Amino acid sequence: MAYMSQEGYDKLIAELQRLEGVERPKASAAIAEAREKGDLSENSEYDAAKEAQAHLEDKINQLKMTIAEAKVIDTSRLSTDSVQILSKVEMTNLTNKAKMTYTIVSESEANLREGKISIQTPIAQGLLNHKVGDEVEVKIPRGTIKLRIDKITVG
């Protein structure tokens, strides 16, 4: 089961609809076009189209499984007392005084450009269940960083 926000769930549904409604017909059309070109035993275009369709169907099936197993979290019921999934955490790196803000999300919603990190990351794991004012040491691939939690809101 994957916990996620309503926004993340809606994005998965939209992606599934795009794949089924737009990409699947394109893949079928590419196969039909390649089939019209004759001998399928020596038709690399047909083989490539079939392979692309197989990858697409795999992706659709994976999305369907993720959606089926998803548990949307009611953000109105979340607390800001401590860090948990869907917490937006403002923190300070005590080594270099850099300010950072991350929202802790499910693996499928992680997007560093949007400031969303997976609950599976070392930083998220190090922050979980800590409160504002706590200083935590987090082991990351490059060593250990010391962070102070400045603010917790619901992401």
C-alpha cells in the first residue's frame, strides 16, 4: 500500500488516462502501419512498434497497480506536532547555515525540483517523528549532516 496526497493520486489518474487514451492508440496505429509494409519476419519497424507497445502496456499495468493500492491521506487530519508523511519541513543545515524546505511524500510523488522528497530517503527517515527545534544528525551518502527543524506545516 502506498500512502499519497490527493494531488499525487490525481496525477496518477491523469497519467493513466493519457496513456490509455492517447499513447495506446498511437502504438496500435504504429503497429498497423508497420504491418502494412509487408513481410513481418524481416520488418524491424514492426518489431520496434510491438516492443514499444509492450513497454507501454507494462507502464499502464504498473500505474493501475499503484492506483489500486494507493491510500489517499486526508491532510485535514494531519498534525504539525512532529514530522510525518506529507509534512512540509523547514530546516537549517547547521554546518553551512543553509535553509532547506522539503515536503515528505510517497515514493511515486517524489520530485526534487518541486521540493518533494521520498519518505524512503535518508533525510526524510532522519526527520520522521522529530519536532520543531530538534536537531537531528542524518547519514547521507556523503557523510553526516546536522539539521535543525525550524517549522513543520502540512504540505
